Amino acid sequence: MRQVVLYPGEDGYWVAECPSLPGCVSQGKTKEEAIANIKEAIAAYIAALEEDHLAVPPERFETIVVAV
């Protein structure tokens, strides 16, 4: 399991980012598409690390919503 940050991009697409995997970012026209795309990106990222015999970073992020 990985935490994903989902937010609207400047171009009207939804951006999905996995903070525990540096550079693992995707997008989609809808939230659902962005989520599906980041799932694929996470799987490919981890597969590439394993193929290169590199350690897979642990999930280490926590997120909270702060009211200001």
C-alpha cells in the first residue's frame, strides 16, 4: 500500500503523486483516471527497482488535513 496525493493541475488534469517513491507522478483527465494511472506507475516503479536489485523505499509518509 502506498499513500498518494491527488490534486488538480494547472492544465485541468488531475495529478497523482506517490511521495514515498521520488519522481513517481502521473495524471488523468478525471480523478479515477489519475488513480488508475498512478497505480500503474507505482507498480512499474517498484518492478524497475526490483529488476535492478535496488531496495524498494518503505512507505513512510503520513498526511493530515490542517484547517487554517
